[in-house]
Amino acid sequence: MVGRLKGKRTVVTAAANGIGRAIAEFFVAEGATVWATDISDKALADIKRAKRAKLDVLSSDAVNTFAKDVGTIDILVNAAGFVHHGSVLECDEAAWDFSMDLNVKSMHRMIRAFIPGMLAQGKGSIVNIASGAGSVRGIPNRYVYGASKAAVIGLTKAVAADFIKKGIRANAICPGTIQSPSLDQRIAALAKLQGIGKKEARQMFIDRQPMGRLGTAEEIAWLAVYLGSDESSYTTGQIHLADGGFAL
């Protein structure tokens, strides 16, 4: 930790656990001023040295009010998301709408709210959490999740292209299978669905990773630090795979 983000004002969504939490903690450790946000502010209580705020990214009013209160930032990390399990046959309109709202439109809300301040200061970095599932690779039973994460990549590239000459960078991180509370829930759901033990279900997730192990949230956070920092000042509009060879 060498202060790679010293002086950077940062907002991180879904910071209560998993990838979002690791990013918030790493950003703090690297010297950034961090607003760690989540739908439950109580879950943020033990993130040290971060400013903590309850934020519903499904609400445009809530996002706009929050952005007005925070003011101009240097780095925006959009980590909120939901993994729907099933093919098109298991995806009704409610599941489609919720997945697209949380996985894609929440990023639209956040970017639209904070990018005017970035433009005013002539610089800013946007880091969106996409996935190895989607436009990178199709995965069984990830129908709407894959579609939403493919949309995240398209959104990221569009923002990068629109503002490339105005000091704004936008990049997407595409994780493979990462150990997190969300994964634990998916493992439990898979075990119940197939009538198998959780250990066997977990092994199924591990086996689809060519590297032979799950990734960690910290491994994704290091990449986010790089993309948020000035070290990546010549990098924009790109997808960055951290997937243990998942897309090979």
C-alpha cells in the first residue's frame, strides 16, 4: 500500500460485502476518500475510515440526492448487481426487469449523476463490474444475467467513446467465479435444486475455473485500484478479465 489513490474522492456501490467491500477497503488503504454505499448502511458499519451511506441505486431520486450531497468525485465504482439463475424459460418479465434495473440501469443512474462533476474538473475514472458471463462467454442458466452484463460492457464502451477527449475514462472488470456471500447463496441454491450437498455444489463452481480455484474479492480490488489510479491514465473503454482462465 503506497498511497496510489491519495487525494482521490471515490464512490463505491454495493460496498457491504464481496467485491464492492474489498474495493472500498483497498481504496481507503491506498489513500482515497471513500463513500461506501449500500442498500443497508448497517452492513457498512465496520468499514474503517470510509464515509458510509445508505443508497438505493434502484431509485433515481435517491441517487441524484446522494450525488448532490457528495459533490464532485474522481472515481466511481459501480459494483451493485444480482445473479439470476435460469434460462429464458425461467426468466419472467419481473426477473428480467429487476436484473436489468439493478445490473445496468443503476450504473446509468450513477454515471449520469456524477459525470457532470467529472467533466467540470476535466478528469475522472469510472469502473464498472461486468462479468466473464455475457458478451465474453455464454454460460448455462445465466440468461438474463449474461444479457445484463453484456449491456454493462456496451454501456462502458459508449461512455468511454463519448468522453474520451474530455478527461473521462471508463473501463469494465469481468470477474470469473469469485468467493463471496453471493456465491455462497448460489451454491446453496444449486445444492437444493439438484439435491446434492453444498460441498459437491461448490466443487462444481470450482471445476469450471481452468485455474482450479475460486478467485477472491481482493484480486478484483487490486485491478480496480489500478483502473482508478493515474497508472491507467492511457486506458479506457476496455474490458479487463480477472477470471482464472474462465474465458479461454
